[in-house]
Amino acid sequence: GHTLELVAGAMILALVAGTILALLLNRPMWGRSVLRGIATVPFLVTPSVMALIWKNLFLSPSSGMINWLLHFIGIPAVPWFSAFPLQSIIFIVAWEWTPFVMLVILAGLQSVPGEVLEAAKVDGANAITTFWRVVFPLLRKPYQIAILFGTIFIFQTFGEIYVTTSGGPGLTTNTLPYYTYRAALSSFQIGQAATLGVIGVVVAILAARGMLRLMTERTASERG
């Protein structure tokens, strides 16, 4: 259950944030290439290192920047990894995957024909209407690619949980990969760990196969 919550929550946040970033960085502006490079950094940093940065620099109950800002406006400090453990993990994972989504959607945006956008502008469509009714349908394949790879890799999330919550408090962040690790190296239940590992591989394969089939069927229907 926690694994599905993690995958769904992180994927949705990454899709929303990645889309917003892609739209912003697709606009002509000074230093756009530099900003794009900076925006990809979270995806290039090792997940465990990124989780440690968030744990110690941003979400620490005593010295985290977010709690410092909350204290500045009169709100008590929040122990994020004990009060909102799964939500904190979801946020960190989404932060890591947002650049990937941004790059995929950005590539899709750059392939949208300019005359289509001009026609929408002539018809009086505002930015939101243009994106939702004109651009978004043309980005279906980039979104499918982002969801496919994001789902497979987020499902395997381990390092972020290991360095922040260790599966706790209780079992609130005990996902399938982390439970497999605990079964193998903490409880030495090698048989159970092997079974869980196989289940994880099967689920990832089924998810990939389902998405690829959906993409293939839609492509075939468009051609037909």
C-alpha cells in the first residue's frame, strides 16, 4: 500500500511541477540554457545524497531552513520525518524526478508546430486554454514516456527511505524494496526476500508492458 502511495504521489507531483517548469523554460528569456542546466541538477545527484541534503539542510526539526522560515512567521517547528514521514519521502522523490519530466515535456513542447499556436492566438484563446486544448493533446506521448520510466524507477525507491526514516515511524514508509532489504539483511529471511524481489520485478515488468501496450495501441489507432 505504501509503495503505491509513494509511486502515485511522487509521480503526480513530478508531472505537475515538471510541466510548469517546462512551460516556463520553453519561453524565450535571458540565460534560458543556464536555467535549464540548473533545473536538471536534482536528477543528476545520487538519491541518497539528495535525501541527506533534504534531511539535514531543509527538513531538520532543529536547523532546517523550512522550519526556520516557519519560526520566522510564528509557526512552531515541524518534525517532518516523524509527523509526515511518507509525505516527506514523496516530496523528496518528486523533487528528484521533476527534472526528468521537465526534459521530456520540454522536448515535446519544442516539437509543437508554431502555426498551431498562432492559430489558437488568432482565435482569442488565452494561455491556459491554448495549453489544455491545443498543446496538451500533442504531448500525450511525452507524458506516457515520463509516466512509464518514472513509475518503474520510483517503484524501486530505497536510498531516500534508508537515510531518512529507515522505514518508520512504525511501518509508515516501509515500501516493498525496503521491506525486501529488511527481510534479507536484518531478519536474514533470504527466502522471503527473494520472493519479494521477484514480486517487485514482476510488478515493474507488468507496469512497463501495460504502458507500452497502451502507447502501441494508441499509435496504431492514430495511424488507422
